[in-house]
Amino acid sequence: MRDGVRLAVTVFSMPSDTARRPAILLFTPYHRAALARKPGDPSAGGPSPDIGSMVRAGFVYVTVDVRGTGASFGVQRSLFSSDELKDGDEIIRWVVAQPWSNGKVGLQGISYNGTAAELILAGGNPAIKAVMAEFTLYDAYAQIIRPGGLLSERFLRTWGGYTRDLNRNTPERSMGARYSERFAGVLPVEGDTVALAQAVAGHDGNVDVYEAAIAAPYKDDEAPVFSAARMSPYSHRRAIRATNVPIYGISGWFDGAYAYGAILRFLNTPNPGSKLVLGPWDHGGAQNISPCAGDRRAGRFDLRAESLRFFDHELNDKPNGFEKQAPVRYYVMCAEQWREARSWPPRSTTLSLYLAPSNGLSGRRPVEKQGGDDFTVALDASSGTASRWVSYVNTGGVAIGYGDRRSQEGKVIAYQSPPLTAGVEVTGHPLVTLHMASDRPAGQLFVYLEDVAPDGSVTYVTEGGLDLAHRRLSRKPAPYRSLTPYRSFARGDARPMTPGLPEEIRLDLWPTAYLFRSGHRIRVSIAGADADNFTPIPAPAPTYRLMRQRHAASRIDLPVVGDFSAAATLQDHK
């Protein structure tokens, strides 16, 4: 590189191919290629399963260990540093200067790799003609570091340990026997194990992600090694829009909070030809998490073939009909159907359901002057160790899911509707408005939308969470187009609760598309902790007062798509 740092690059192409080809680049901290214990192992080609199919289809695929990772030299002093992004531009210029290049480049990546692609695009290199950003963030603070202001304890510790193991070239410590039986770490450059050892030794100075995150609890906290805004594509959206390069965003309903990230990317960088797909998937798309799916295969959607179609269309000008595809495609769980739309969210009608006596959820606004429920928080309440948040770093291959949520009885307070007389499809962004008080200054709020079957079993649909210090909505506009109530998460806007003082708190749940079937009930569960995923407040536990009265009517607003008849029945139900 321009400063003398050597980066590890692997070029995959068809043998003896003399034609000039477009290139697809992947910049990764997760090892650009693995050293196979058995020669010829087909899985040793790199971190993306698309590589082989892309090469056979006539692309050159280039993978790069970003500086300070894998077999590359240098130090990763911060995530997505200016040096790292300059490296990306420099490597692209090197690629298009090669005799096998036709001058066109596509960028692809899942998770960190996808964010790297988007931030490199912001640099404006004219060779970049298409970007596929899969299962990746748009706002780092709000979607992965501290969603709702809540520290992502499990993710930060797990991902920090995983990347530390990769940087030390001991991936088996995080990935276990299944990995070590087949692979022996990162692929050295041209077999040079001495250079590899030297590069790995230099990685000891890399940033400690967990320590950096806990040192910056507010969104406006800035540190040389850690800036949530700088590493977020929303901060670079104007430069990205100026490129006019199409971005294909893909995410899943159980991909942590990244489905909303994909939606925000689509809305805020509407470059010509951009697409959005939201499936029933975990992070990376390996599992179909729809509770009504018969198996965990990828929701009858071939992600590998889709990436090939996209790059074929954009880099080879192939008339494969991709341009005729709907801008938005999304999967409705329990209808088990794909739907199409021109934009997001699809048109809907709001169904408001109010907290009611006897743990009911009613379509009628309360008329009582007084009413409410006291709830003492269970600090060990949890959404489990196979949650959407675990999905972010699932090296053990855990089957993501929530099981029967009756397991949390006694740790949540729940309100449920009468049985539905017909199906109700909820697609979009549910919004909860709670009128509540607490007897302690510190607190957390977790709200779950759930489905109660006729046999009483309870299925998770989606959730929202909030550190109550950030309960107040910002008076300033959001820095990007948003579909939900905006909080700054800034240090100056944080306030402790005033014990005993009722306040209105609005909380959006993560977007979903789900069919509540006939005979089922809609349930809202409320907790004050998710101990397995977010750092809980210290004891003693607070007691919340949830209001359900005429002038303090707590409710959930559900975006109902299609037939509203069953929802209307709930509104008529006393």
C-alpha cells in the first residue's frame, strides 16, 4: 500500500482464461481464504460460498484480508479506519490495471464485509458498478452496538473474542473441532509461513472492540479508535447517492436489527436499480426461522443464484430480466409466501390494541378514569441463548429460535387478545405506546409481540428494547429518513426516570411480516431485562406501573396488510 503495509490478496479465476473479465471484490477481517488440511477441499476457496459459482460464470473474484487481519500486515487500530478504506480504493485501482480486468468492479459482502463494501463505494471510485450489501448494518450504534441504548453484551464479547482469535490465526478456538478438522487457519500468501507469522504478530495492537464500545456509551461519544457514526453508512449516504451505483440489500427478520438497517439503506440511498429483499432468515441467511416453516433451508430463495443474476446484469449487461424485478420482495412468515412491493413499508391499516383488565388486549380504548398494573422486573428474564442477537456471531451453528415463550411466565407481564376470527397479516413496524412509571431511576424495557396458538403455546414474532434513560424523543430531526420515533442517544439527551412519575414512552418493534392465523391470539409481553443478550441494570429490581386508563391508554399499533375484517372484529370486541 501507499504507506508500505502489505495486504494479502487472493485472485480466483478460471485456469488459462485470457479474456478480460469484470471483477468482484470482497474485503474481509474474517480470513480471505482458509488453508485446507486436505488438498483440493472445495470449501477452502474463501469466506463466501459464491466464489466458485461466480468464477465459473465468468467473473474474477478477489478476496482481501483488510489491514491488521488475516495474512495482511499492519494494525487495525479502529474498525473501518480511513486507512482501511483508502486501501480498498487502492486495491480497486490495482485490479482494473491488471491484464485480465475489463475495468468493471462489483463489491460484495456479508456483515462487516458488506459494510466495508458500502463505505469503500462512498469513496467514489468510478470502476465500481454494483454493490451487494448482505445482512449488514446502516446505523452501527442503533442496530448492533447499543440497540435502544442497551449494551449488546453477548455480541460484543463473542464477536470481540472471535475476531481476536482470527487475528491471532487461532480460529479453532472460536469455531471448534468442525473447523480445525478441515482447516489450519488463514491461507499464507504464496505459502510464505514466515511472512504470515510476522503479519500475525503485528495484530497484537488491534483495537479491543468490547473495551472501545463500553468506553463510548452514548452515540455522540467520539474516540480515536471508535466512532459509531463514522463506521455507519448513513454518515456517508450523500457520497453513496452521488455514485448512482445500484445497491442490492438483503437481510432477514431474525438478522438481529439488520432488517431495519437494510430498509433504511434502501430508503436513504435510492440509487437507480437498487433492490431490497427481506427473508425469514438469520444473520447470513443460513437458516429459515419462520416458526411455520417445515425445515430450516433458506426460504425457497437461492441467494447464490440471486447474486449471480445481479452481477451478471450490472457488470455484464446481461438481459436476464433483473431490471424487471420488483424493487422490494419480502417473506410473510406463517403465510409462507413471498410478496412484492414498490417500496417499504407496504400499504397498511393500523390496528390499535389497548392494554385491558385481566391481562386483556382490546380493540377498544379504555374509558375508565383509573386503571393499571404493577409489575416487578425479573432481572433474569431473557429472550434466550438462540435469539436474533445470537445470530450475529453463530460460529457454533445454533438453531436460532425462541421455543415456547411460556417459559418466561412469571418473568414478563402479558396481555392477549380474544381469538381471531380470520387471519391478520402484520407487515411493517409495530409501535408501542406505554404510559408507565417506575420506582427507580434506572430501568430497561423489552416489549415482545407474540402469537398464542389454540393449544396455549406462545410463539415469538418480534421485539423492541429501550434503556429508559433514552425514553425521550429527540426534538432534532433524524440524520436520515426514518420510519420510527427518533432518539438521539446523545449524552445530553439522557435522563434518569423520576420515581413515581408517569411518562409516555413510545417504542417501535423491529420490522416483521407475519400472519396471525384464525383461532390464534395476539399477545404483547413486557419485561425489564434480557439477561442473556444485554447488560441488565444492577439489583434491586424496579417495579413498573403500567397505565391502562382513559387519559393514559397504553397500546400497540399494528400495521395490518390486506384483509382487515378480523382486525375490525377485535375493535368491536368489548
